[in-house]
Amino acid sequence: MKDITPKISIISPVYNAERYIVKCLDSILVQTFQDWELILVDDGSSDKSGVICDEYAAKDDRVVVIHQKNKGLSGARNAGI
């Protein structure tokens, strides 16, 4: 039986990062190592960051998005874990 758990989990808190999130996500997606998952924690963004994260999740099964009310950086990291 093959283990389907990714070798690497990348947890990225996201808060009002609309200007930067596309560049960040694109840089992760072009990596040559493929056995990873990306957990994006939208920490109550008031811009389009959450929508952009959802668009990437729809395009790539390795991307998971968690939306939550703002809990700060440590709260977003803990949600990702």
C-alpha cells in the first residue's frame, strides 16, 4: 500500500497579501520537488487574498485553504498545523 501523505507540508499564514500572494504561490508551484502540500491559512483578510488562495486550490490538489477570523500569526500557524 502506497503512503499518500506528502513528505513536506508548507504552512503559509495569509493576511491582506493580495499584492504579493500570486508571486509567492507561483514560486512554490514551480519547484521541481513535487511531494508536498501547501496549507494556506487566510487569517481574516479584508482584501482579495482569500479569493486568490481559493483559485489556486481549485487548480492544484496539493493546495488547501483554511479561512478563519483574524487570530494573528500564531493562531494562523496553529490552524495550519
